[in-house]
Amino acid sequence: MSENETLARPPVSQPTTHVDVLIVGAGISGIGGAWHLQQQCPGKTFAILEAQDSFGGTWLTHKYPGIRSDSDLYTFGYRFKPWTGAPIATAEEIRRYMGEVIAEAGLDQHIRYNHRIASAAWSSEHQMWTVTATRGDTGEAVRFTANFLWMCQGYYRHEKGYTPEWPGMEKFQGQLIHPQEWPEELDYSGKRVIVIGSGATAATVVPAMAAKAAHVTMLQRTPTYFRTGRNAIAIADELRSLDIDETWIHEITRRTILRDQAVFTRRTFEEPEVVRQELLANVQTYVGKDYPVDPHFTPGYRPWRQRLAFIPDGDLFQEVAKGRASVVTDEIEGFTEGGIQLKSGQHLEADIIVTATGFNLNVLGDIAFEIDGQPLDFGSTVTYRGMMFTGVPNMAWVFGYFRASWTLRADLVGDFVCRLLRHMDAIGARQVTPALRPEDEGLPLLPWIDPENFNPGYLMRGMHLLPKRIDKPEWQHTQDYWAEKDEFPAIDLTDAAFRYR
């Protein structure tokens, strides 16, 4: 389905439900957004539509072995809810944490599970959105109207991950699995496993499977940078030993981590070769001085040009050192009945092949959007700070950070949306639409993000679907939390970039 394709709306059998704010998605962003809305705009009615049968988003979709965060939970967790466990957490622990937020705030009464949105249409005449969804448990169509639409559905297609088409894939006689579609009862005991990929998912799956599998091979075309360390935060442990209140521990630890991350990120730009050598030396300490870190863990790009995942306690490298896992850096020539033939001439035998090869970018939920009867192509809009779009009224989008935790931005967007809604009430406006100011007209339109700055495969494949940017802070997603944390609260809501009705 193309992003601007209009879907025929199914007949609706239930009465239309109206809310002030409709939140799309009950993942980390949607639950956080609902909490902020309830706290900061207590008079607003709202509902959360979730396509899956429970909350959690990515932490519900993925069920592969060892699934965990690759960001620490002091910053990936909400600023308003202290995190008390190990900084790198499992999916189960993250969902338990989110469940506590839902229960404590009474958000469960607002969530509508198994509601997959087909279309969203804005009417300037009525100044509201009409959203049609299908209930997966009954198949019936339901309709909602809302004054404001808050898109918190994430950035990738949950139904199907990205797997390249390699020659001969149909020949393989074993099991071929993408981590997004992991079979719940898969038994890999004593099996030979190949995991294709070098990102955070592959780095999680390999050590998790290595203890039971006969052997696990991480097959990569190019390597990735990783950071390693204890799955603990020293300052948090020290404060707990002093019986400090968890709210204080959360905030102090969070600020410490953010300061350290800011320093590290700055260094990757100012002294990339020094940082590169530090990262590689850390890997070498785990795998041993004779292991060929080059080529297997030596990328050809500067650190942080792609996501840099944290490996708790170096578990991936420990399994390589033990010999239960290995890394092969090569290109795939094709699949065979018994494994994978590489371009170097080597053949890898496998009973199971896992394609940890990334996501399919999902721009705003693959929903057919219309503005006053005209299909909306988000690729032709310009983003306002990565959360609103020119020509699109009464809608905000949460797209997190690449170099910091996603939820940091979800919290910032939550504050902004609530402040915007209160401002609209104060001036009697029912509609707000971002628009280029006269001084912005005619400036070059650029891709959503500069590929020289950050260039993971899923973004490069789907860049044409994303809104454009202009080389000004207000017309791009800067990816700079350390600037935006001060800029967002200072956004002038009377600026000409906001047009009210």
C-alpha cells in the first residue's frame, strides 16, 4: 500500500465515539503520551487505539531469545516513573514497568486493543479527524472522531520484518526466521544456527542462543560498533546502599547518564579516531589479544554514524571467546539446501537461519490519510521539529532519538502537545496547522536526515516516504536531545509557523 493511497472505508455498525485527543499506539510513546495528557490537561477526553492485543509495542511484537533494550532504562524509562532494576532490561521487565504506569494512572480504561486503523480524514469544515478502524477480534469497523490526533505508533511495520531476497532461498531445507516473526515453540537445542546481521538484534540473539545451540555463527557483510560494560550503574547502586529515595536515585542517575552520553557523542564527532580505538580495544579485552578484531568488529565508518548498541557484560564477545559463537564477515552468494554459500567460497552449514536484517519503515502507521478529501503524501510535507507537518492540522508525531533513548523525546513531545492544547484553549482556537513562514519559503528541501550524519538501512530504504526538512532547527528533527530539552519548552506558540483557526 502506498502512503497516499485512499482506502475504501468499511461500513460501520457501532456509534461513532468522539474524544478530544486520539492517541495511536499503546507502546512506550503512547502510554507516556496518555500519562502526560491526563496530568497536564486533566479536562481532555482521550482514547488509545492499539492494533495488537496488549500494550508494549516493540516489547510485545518481538519474542526472540534474549530480547532486551539497547538503551539504559534510566533514560529509556519515563522521567516520571523511577526505574529500579538493571539498566539494560528484558522485554518482560519493560512491559512490567509499563503495566505499572497503566495501572497507577488508570489508563487501561482508555485503551482499545485489537483496533487497526485503516483511514484518517481531516475535515476543515468540522475541524476534526474521523478515524476508521477494524476490530481484529470481531472484524467489525468502528469509527472515532477527534479534535487532535497524536501518532505514537513507532516507525516500523510490526507485521513483517525486512529480509533481502538472496538467490536460492527457496532451496534451504531448514527453518528461515526473521526475529519479528519468532515461532514461540522453536527448539534450537543442538542445532547449527546462522544469524545474518550485525546490529543490536543479532548481538542479542547470538549470545542468547549460544548456550543451547550446537553453534551460532553471526554472518555479517559489515561490522558494527558496540559499547560494553557492566549491566549496572555505579552511582545508582551507591545511592541505594545509602537508602536514598528511588525518585532521587532515578533523577540523579538519569542526569549522570545523559551527561556522559553527551560527552561521548561530542567526542565521536570531535575525535572519532580516538573513540574508535577505545571501542575496539574494549572488544579486544573480551575476545583475547589474538582474535582478529579487524575485520570482524572494525566498521569502516566513524562511531555513531549508525546506532551504537550496548552489550551488557560483553556477553556476545564472551560467547565468541568460549567458541560457542563465531563471526564471519563476508557476502552471501546464495542459499543452498544445507546453509549459505559465501562469495569467498566458504560454505556455512545451518539447521536454522535467522535474518536479523532490520525493519520495514512504517510512516505513520500505513494509514490512508486525507485532508479535506485529498490524499496526503507525507513525503511532500516539511516537518516542524520532527513532530508536526506543514499542511497537516491538529496532529503530532513521536519519533525518538537515534543517539539517545527514544523515550526522552516522547517526554519532550508530550510536554509540547499538552502546552499546545492548553494554548489553543486559551485563545479559542480549534485548529492549528504548521506552515512555512515567508522567510522559509524557497529554501532548499532536504531529506529527513543527512545520510552523512546517520544512515541505517531502514532509513535509507524509506527516506522518500518521510517528510522533508529545511536547514533550520525548527524545520528538522535535529537528533540533539541536549539542545532540544531546552528548546522545546521555549517554543513560541505565537510564532508564524503555527496558523490557528
